[in-house]
Amino acid sequence: MPPKIFIDTSAFLALEDESDQYHEEALQFREQVLRKKRHELIAT
């Protein structure tokens, strides 16, 4: 069973909104963690 990562709505917003203060960090997280598809994502 893959490890689980809880992702809050603000993470999705940061990915899409280039003016978000966490946009660059969200992009890095997507590239380094999410694209490997080794985790199960959980959101509310």
C-alpha cells in the first residue's frame, strides 16, 4: 500500500495561481513527489 499524503485545497490553488506566495514550492512538490505516483493523495 503506498504512503498517503493529505493535500489541502490551498495546495491545488497554489499550483494554479502564479501570484500565490507558494506557487513555486507547489510546482516543486508536484515535480518531486506527485509525478512519481508513489503516493495516495487524500483531499477533503
